[in-house]
Amino acid sequence: MSSTRAARSVELRDPAPLGGALDEFLRESGISLLLKYPRLHEAWRGIVGEEVGAHARITAFRNGVLEVAVDSSARMTDIRFHKAALLKDLRAALRKPYIQNIHFILKPLQDNDDGEERNTPGPDA
């Protein structure tokens, strides 16, 4: 393939402002949520423990609803069973932000050490 043909297939886009790109990265990676509500993350890890916390992480908090990504359907089933107790414990641990509900989603989690996506099998695998 000639270099002219290869050059035509490249889509050119306008450069994005660095601030906007950085904001998008922080929001998508969950870092902005961690910076805004560090006690929320600490409380979550303290309540669920290291084992569950490694497979169920807070991904968003909007309008009083805490979104938690869980990396396997088996773990999601288990953690949903404990939803009422988790909600009670989080409310007791935090005065603000007030958590009205927890919404669980099935999603591979990012490993903080290497940035690689992982989907660890649940106990049924």
C-alpha cells in the first residue's frame, strides 16, 4: 500500500483543549470521584473489606445514588443480597454525601497497579 493511500485513510480531528481532555480522563477513570469524596471510598473499603472491594468499586455518585461496578455476575448477586446492610453502614459512616440508593452494574474493573482491564471470575467459575 502506498503512503498516499495510507495518508488518506487517517481521520484528522481538531485538537482538543488539554483541560477538557484531562477532565474527561479524570471522570472516566473515577479519579475525580475519589478526589471529591475520599471518605466515601474509605468507608466503602472499610465496610466491604479488601476481598470484596477488589471486585466491587465505586464508579459514580449522582443525585444520591452510588454506582458500584462489580466484575462478575456471581459477585453482583452476592453483593445485592447485602445491599440494605451496605446502605445502612454507609449512611452510618458518612454524614455527607447522603446516599439514597446503591446501583450495581456489571463491568470489568481497572487494576490500579498496571491499568490493564481485568475480569476476575467469581466463585462459581
